[in-house]
Amino acid sequence: MSGAATPRLEIYPERITYNALSVVELGHQHGATVAGVAKVTCAHPAVVDALVAGGVDLIADSRIDNLRQTRERGIELPLMLLRISERSRAAEVVEYADISLNSSLITMEVLSDAAIAAGKRHQVILMVDVGDLREGVWPDRAVEVAFGAAQLRGIEVVGLGCNLACFGGVVPSEENMRLLVEVRDACRAATGLELPMLSGGNSASLPFLASGHMPPEINNFRMGESIILGRNVFDRSPWPGTRQDTVQLVVEVVELERKPSVPIGKRGQNAFGEEPAFEDRGTRLRAIFNVGRQDVIVDGLDPLDPNISILGASSDHLILDVEDMAGVESLRVGDEMAFYPDYAALLALSTSPYVEKVVVAGPPSGPARWAVG
């Protein structure tokens, strides 16, 4: 045992910086700025600092509270609010975000009033839906909305943006990126605004950017998972030149017993309304750990030992088949075990107040888990 509390999320900031340097360089080679997205770790200070050290041009997050924390820590980079602004929190948006993403003229009117009351101008990016069907005005309405926003004294429309691969799974392409450029040009002509920023999406844009076919007019990207987890978001494969051992979940064995692999007795639904299926593998050594569905998306956990099988979880307990794990003969109650979380699992772990967050200092070392390139 290490003596540290469990369950805990271990964060390796130097490894995140390593990834940021690689991804940011690709964006800069294209002539684009890169916003480092910290939301998957709830803008943990060590992660934000790692992004800054990795050369990102902005810090982006979807929660105003996270931006407030980042601002109050003295981070000097511009802060971007990713989630569509809420009218009810307009005053906080203009106080803690330098730039916000918007698609509603009604909301932008409220943001303008809040900015005027605060004695400032708030920058906005008008989001355009180029096919993924999440946020953004439809292209044929963009000119109308941009023209209306241009009349508001408290805001400055600094560009257009889009989001892809988050809801509909639509892949960034020559067609939808060119559409964003064309809509920007039409808005320019109608408003007289320069609209210098074209924010071409999130980590899903990275493969298209690397292909060399990204239109040169697209000059901003919002990168989160590709930096923090070193993943290609389309298939979660390792992104070349990045590490995937940037964070890990460490949990503790609280029970270790040999049991049948199929429940005994009449069965109904479990606590989550499910009727799980079980494979009869005979009597197996099962370990229970002190983390559950209240803390993590269990399907998003990858054991460091590939011979371990995750059987499932209740609200508070994770149940594993450890019969075939290396060194199983020495496993005891109180021992620790580590897992790599995927994006969904990391988001839940970061949000859970029951999981301690521990920063592990030092340069990348130990058994590396990274993609060469």
C-alpha cells in the first residue's frame, strides 16, 4: 500500500504538457491558435498549468465555475466558455470568460447588457451548425443572426465556429469546413465585420488537420481529449507522438473471495433496472474494489493488467475476476490496483467528490504507454 487514500485519481501533469507540445505544434504549423480544453478534469489546476506549459493559446472550459477558479488563480491566457451561454448567468459569463460561444441572438442581447453594465465589451463566436446537429444556427440563418449581433454595443463578434463529432458523429471534412468559411464570408459582407477567428472544432478535427487538407482559413481549434488522454477521438487509438498514461485511477481491494461465476437463486433486475447475463466459468477468484457507478463509468476503465476482467459494478463497488492476473497469489485485501480511464470515465472521476485527486510530479518515467510518431 502507498499510504495515500483510495479511490484516487493520479494526474501526471508533465505527461500532459508533453502531449500539449505535440498537438499545439501541429495547430501552430497550420497558422492556428489552440485552446486547451480542461473540462474533462474540471479544470484541475495542475492540468491547466500543464496546458499552459505546453503552449496553448487559450484555456477553454464548459463551466463558468471552472473558468472563475482558473481566473482567480491568476492564469493570464484568454479564457473561453465552450457551453452555449446561459441568460441567467450572463453577468458571470462576461466577468470570467473573455470569449464565449453563442447561437442565440436573445442571449447575446443579455450578454451585451451585462458587458455594458460591467464597463467592458465581451467577445463572442457565433456557432454555426454544419451538420452534426448539436449547437449552432443553421447556415441559412447565420447572416441574419450575425447582423443582429453586430448591432449590440456590449459584444464584439470576433468570428464563427462549429462543433463536430460530439452529437451526430459527423467527421470534419473539406465540405463542412469550406461551408464554415463560406458562411463567414457571407456574414462579413452583410455586417462589415472582419470576423477574424474561424474555430473549426475540437479534437475530432485533429486527423483532418494532420492530413494537410484543412482549409487555411480555419485558424482556431479547441483541443481536449487529444491532449489530456493522447487519443484520436474517432476510434480512441493512440495519437502519434503522445502519451496515454497521463492519468490513472487507483483503487483498493476491500474483499477477495473465491465464488461461483453465476449467481445462485431466482433472479430479477439489479439495482439499476438491468438483467445482466453471466458466463459460467466455474469458481473464480473475485476481488471487490472501493469505487462504483456513483464515481465512474465502469465500461471506460482499462486495467493495467490485461488478464483482469471487469465483471460489473454497483453504486459503490467494482467487481473483478482476478483469477488470471499476474502475481495473484500475493494479492491481499488492502492492496491497490490501477486502471486507465477513457474520456467518459475521467469526466465522472473528476466530477466525483468521493475520488481524491493526486498530482504526481516529475518527468515522464516508468513503463511508458505512448504512441510513437
